[in-house]
Amino acid sequence: MANKKKYPVSFYIVSLLFPFLILGLLELGLRAFGYAEDDPVFIPVPGSEEKLLVLNPDLTKRYFKGAAFVPHSINDVFLKTKDPNTPRIMILGESSAAGFPFEPNGGFSRFLDQRLSILYPKKKFEIVNLGIAAINTYAIMDILEDVIDQKPDLVLIYTGHNEYYGALGAASVTSIASSPAMSRFLQTVGKLRFIRLLSSIFSGEPERQTSPGLMESLAKDKLIPLDSDLYQAGVDQFEHNLNFILEELKKNNIPVVIGTLVSNLMNQPPFIAENSGAGKLFENAEKLYKDGKYDEAKVEFIKAKDMDELRFRAPESFNSIIKELASKHGASLISIDSAFNSMSRNGIVGNDLMTDHLHPNLSGYNMMSALFLDGIVKSGVLKEKAEVDLYPKVLDSLTFVNLPFSKLDSLISDYRLLGIKSQWPFNRSDIKIPLEKMRPPVNFVDSMALQSARGELKWDEAHIKAANWFVSQNDEIRASKEFKVLINQFHYITKFYNLYADALMQLKLYDKAKEVLLKSFEITPGAYSTKWLGILALSENKAEEGKKWLLESVNYDSLDPQALYNLAGAFINLKDFNSAKIYLGKCLEVDPKFPGARELNNQLKNIK
């Protein structure tokens, strides 16, 4: 038998590396041609001339592939070029961080913004809430590098309730591995272009989820007994991921304030009461509470929550992890659970501060803002002392009163809660009652809230319609509230200032309209604000000022007959009849039937 031919070692090395070389070249080629580029985490705000950035609304599609509905952030914007004199505070977390069911303007970040503006009236702050419903620490890790690139002065973290059923969670349908390290590795590999190419070839279009609710659609292994392997996988996942997040922020010298997790203990029975004795524990807790044994009752309520095998509330072990890792990495810790218990009836968190199983109500979010503010102060990020010194209760009250939050917002949140509680796991029957039957709308604003809660009407459109309805009812206070809510959310968009000014002029509140128009002009000068500032100046017999504004307006829009007509009127008042004739002629060219223009033009013909 002939001897086998021997090859040099280099042959085997090349043979081993050759497939990787081919894959590497394929990856480079796909990148060069821009195939399957990652959506950026932050994108320019449309119309801001790339001066402002916002979290990409399409970002969450990478975590909820094929879903009919994907959650998104509350669209907080911030300067692309950071102002060194404006502290930038970024918030990471889930739906409670985002402010459900009151988002975008009723979460703790909005209360915090109010507190800081009251205490530091001359100072600006950038509070950027990046909280998103149904995500967990995997998504936070995924965007962390991009968050760090934005150079926040401080990061606030409130996360942990979604570790089991949130995107990529241990018991979620989107879970991709049994260990957090492997999940992280597969997430990274999944971003390679050739992997995406192969996936598109062999997997086809993802099947769209048809589950009635996001909570149900994400829950894969729905029941998770305490101390089971799956339970421990969630604990390990949370500890591993949170450690990574805090470690990376510490490496980049970014201070962190992190809060412990709070749940509704007294008014949320276990979702699966029949398993693991959770129901009996809850009944025993209720009996102890009725007997006035509140400390014992609290212990039993916590046990009932932890024994609930449907884990939509974080177990107590997560708070131990948060405390341990905060200490390890030097993060400022705020004990939100302890504070909520201390401020709740008989020391047990219930519906007095919560809306459902884990989301605070407005009073609860206000309290969270106070706690995070304490953490911010302790972190040392605020170099100056507060300009205004107030008692905590006075500050709480002022913060609540000044929150831009309207009756429509309250109604929207009510319908959102009804929608959630009508679905699994709150409602485990097959009978689904439509929102309009659970709470029939009784007026126009109710109907706007219902449509917004169902996703049939955008949040801003609902507020505009409600505001205009209040204008039609001659209700200036409620109309103004709706517009102020819009302006608070979209402070960088002149459209909402202009709509508000128009409403005030309809209500004959011209001085207030002028103030709003000047703010609009300050944000971005444009044809609308300058035209009406000019017209209002003319109404006050300030022809020179009117001329100045109207000339600027026609520079922005030379085809607005109303601006041209009023500019002609300004020149008439200034005895400049030749200029008046010119602009009146332009008005008639644009609109030969503009009211009063032809009559005025005939009068000017007789003036030399």
C-alpha cells in the first residue's frame, strides 16, 4: 500500500482558515454595498436641520421581529452637539421608566423635569427618557455603547420587571439562548451581514404575531415556579446584564442613580393563584391585614407575589441584586420599594400609589421623581445649590400642579388601563369586551381618548382635536391646557405654537397670542409667526413694527395674499403709497378675489 502523501502544517492551517477568509470577504463585500445596515440607535429629528437627535422609533423592531405592534420610547429629543453648560440626564428602563399608562407626559421623568425647573429656574437640563415597554436589560446592553457616545452627565436606571417575559428574556418567545453570555454572543453574531443574508434566504418573511396583547405574545414558558431552573436563569440573566451595564458606565466615568423595584402587593392577587400556594398566601395576608397585623401581612403579601408562577412582577431577589451591584460599582442607590411602602396605607404598597400590578399612578411617579432627585443630589452631578429653597411637601405640590397633563391625558390613560386589564393575564377567559362598552364615551373628548388609546388617532392629533373643541366651546382654560401639553412634548416644533396662537386669536385673546407667536419665532422664524405678529402690530396702530414683521413674512412666503394685503396696509399707514400699490398688485396676482384687495387697489389709483 502506497504511503499517504504528507502535507506541510501550513496546508492544514490554510485549509482551516480558508472558510473564515471567504466569510470575512463576504462580510466586507456586503458592508461595502450597504447590505442590511443596522438602523442607527439615534437619528436626527426631522425638520431640525440635524441639530436634534431622538431615539430611533424603528429600533425596537430588532427585538420584536414580525410583531404586528412594537413599543417605542416617548421620543425625547436632545442636542446633537452637547451644551457643556446643560447637564444631560439619560433614563434607561422599561414601561415604568417610560411612564405607562401616562406616557409621554406623565412619567417620573416629566415630574423630575418640573422639579428641576422649579429649583433651578435659570438653568437648563436635558432629561432624555429612553424607557421602552416590554424590553429588558438585553436591549439596554444593546444600545449602551450609543448612549455612552452621547456623553450623558448622569444615567438613571429603573429596570427588572421584564427579565422573564420581555424581549430576549429567559421565558420569552424571543429568547435565543439559555445563558446570558450565549445570548449576548448570538446577538452580536446576528448583526453580521452574511448571517442576515443567510437568514433572509432560508427563513423567508417572519410570521406576524396575532396575539391580542403584547404581554401574552411574549410569554413563552408562561409558568415559572420559584427556584426552578427557568427562574434561576432569569436571576442569572438580570445579575449578569446589570453588572455589565453598571461596569461599562463606570469605565466611562458616568455616574449612575439606580432604583429598587416596586410592585403592587396589597391589591394585586397572584395571576396564577392556584399554583404553589400563592393564592392561599395572599388570602392569609389579607386576613392578617384585616386583623391589623400589618407587618406580618406585608411579609405574606411579598411571599404571595414571589410564589406567583406568572412572573410579571420582579421577585425580591432582584432588589438584592440591585443593591449589591450598586454598592460594587459605586452607583447611587434609591430604595423606591421602601419609600413606596412607607408612604402607603399601613405600610403596604397598593392602589393608593399604583395603577395595576407594577405601574405607579401619577402620585407614585411624582414620588419616584423626588427619590431620583435625591439620588441626583447625592451623586454630586449638580454642582450648584438650588436657587429656590422649598419644603418637600410644597415642592411635591408645585410639581404636581405644574405638570403639563390634561383631562384628555387622564382619559387616555384610563382607557389604556382598561385595555390592558381586559387582556391576558388579567382576563384569562376568551370573552373580550370592547373598550367602548367597558367605558362608553360621553362627550367629544372621551371619544378622542378612546381613539388614541386604541391607536386609531395619534396622540398629538387627539390633543389638537380636543383643544379645538374646547375653543369651539369658548373654554380658554382647557384649550390652553391641551396646547401647553403639546408644546411641552414638542417644544422644538413651531407648528404647535402657531396652532395655539391661532386658537387664542379666535378667542380674541390677542396679547396672549402675541406672546406665543414670539416664542414660535424664537424657536424657528417663519412666515406664519411673522405674518401674525405684523397683523397684530397693525391692529395696535404700530405701522412701522407691522411693516417690519410683514416684510420678513413675505421673504419666507412671497405668495401669501393675506401677508401681502396687510403689508400694503402698513405702507398706506406710513404714507408710502407707491410701495402699497406694489404689494397690493402682488396680492391680486396671487389671489384676484382676495377680500377687499380690489376695492383698496381702486382707491389707491386716485392717490399720487
